[in-house]
Amino acid sequence: MKPASSLIRHYLQFKDLRSEEYAYLFERAAIIKRRFKNYEKYTPLVDRTLAMIFEKASTRTRVSFEAGMYQMGGSVVNLTSGDSQLGRAEPVEDSARVISRMVDLVMIRTFEQDRIERFAAHSRVPVINGLTNEFHPCQILADLFTYIEQRGTNARGVIDPGCLRGKVVAWVGDGNNMANTWLQAAETLGFKVHVSTPSGYEIDPHVAGISDLGCYRVFKDPMAACAGAHLVTTDVWTSMGFEAENEARRAAFADWRVDAEMMAAAQPDALFMHCLPAHRGEEVTAEVIDGPQSVVWDEAENRMHVQKALMEYLVLGRIG
């Protein structure tokens, strides 16, 4: 196993990579997905091992990382706080020192961002954020690739990552980890986010970790936020860890349900996205999520493809 090095790249927040690196990842994701669809064997991570650490429950994150690693020729070790020392008294720094000596890559889905930052600071291998309370970079990576795939691909199947520049993304709902990551993506890739949240659930730009406050605009009225948007997206009203607030949130978010009227205010060819799981009738109507503008199933599948490109990049660097 290679020793600790300042050259190790982690992916803990969206802003950890530069715009040109994202252009490369989107191109690699398109190639990797095309190979997958054509049943072409591609195993650049043979004899490499991914440790997946889950301190929060998961469906899409586990399946996408595990299937993706196996498809690339590697193997996976799955750890939870219930079946390891992670949920006991061992410091996260010590867990990082031990686990990273035995694997080539670590994905962590946990609570506070500080926890994954501390792990990464003591890891000898790349660490990927599979979700924290503050950020969800792999999901936004998939969302952006999905937009490029749908709206930035020419007749020959060549993608244009630059198609994101100048676009408007409407975020309707909670100022949560997804919203924070959308702001980082806008600052990094040159588009704008229209944010509309109920009072008391706003985005904090300091938590979001952005310096360009011009990359987003706040709207009290969600309809106004959706006006002219190229992409409308939302999330559940009650994220994991906030279940005790469920009833209060239902009341506060009642006017922040994405419906056909909101989609009609956006661009005629606007897409709808949701990171899932979704609650039809709460944050989005069935008419929208199951309608022709929704790309949520492509979005979900693309988690696997972009994460395969990300793992390849963090372990092997640029290909070719």
C-alpha cells in the first residue's frame, strides 16, 4: 500500500476539484457509461479495494459504489457503525490510519462534515464523501452529468460540458446539503442557482463554503425562482436526522411543492430532478416526477457512472 502523501486527492466537497477536472470527469463518465451499455468489459481497478463506511442508511449510494467498483474489476469491503469499531470508542483518526493501510479508496456516508475531514486528514488513500449533513457532491456530480447528457450532447453523441455555463438551476425546498452543494457547483462551473426556501430553512453561504455570492439568488416565492430556469430540482422536506421536525416541516413547506405550474414557469424544455427517495404529494407531485420533463431515473443510474469515473481518476489519475 502506498504511503501517505500530499499528492493524495480527496473528494469531500464539490469545490475540491477545478472546472477543467470536471470537464474531464464528465467526458470519462460518458465513455464509461457507453462501455457499460455495450457490455464492454473495462476493469482498470483490478486488485484495488474500496472500503465503504456507512454511518447513515443508504440505497443508491451503496448500490452505485459497490456495483461500480465490481464492474471496474475491484473489490468492496462494506462497514457500518454497528459491525465495526466506528460506532464505539475508537477515534476516527485511528480508524483512518488502520483502514487506509488495507484498501486503496474509502467512501464515507456520515453525519458532520468535520468527521469525514478528520478521517481524510489521517488517510493514506483517497476519501470520497458519500453524503454528510453539509454536502452531497457525488449526487450533484450525477445531476450535472445528467443535464449535460440530456441537453449538451450532439448528434454524434459527443458531450459538451460547457453547456452548463450561464444556465439557471431552480432549487425549491430545504436549504440542506444538496442546496449547499448546488451553490458550490454554480461557483465552480459558471451557472446560477435560484434558491427558494421557507422562512427558517434558508441557505447559509458560510456553511455552503462559497465566496462568490453572485452565483445564487434568493426568492421568497418558489414560482419566481422557477421562472426561466433550465432545471428545477428539489429534495425531501425532512432529511435524515431531522425526523422529529417532520410535522413542523410539512406545515412550513406546504407552498414549496414542485408542481406542473412551477414547471410551466421554467423554460419549455426544462428538466426536473430529485436525488430520491421521493414522497409524491409532498415535495413534488406525481404529475411532475412521473412526467415527461423528469429525468430522475437517468439521474439515479448516473450516480454509478460518474462515481466510476471519479474513482478511476482519484486512484489512477488521467487516462490517456
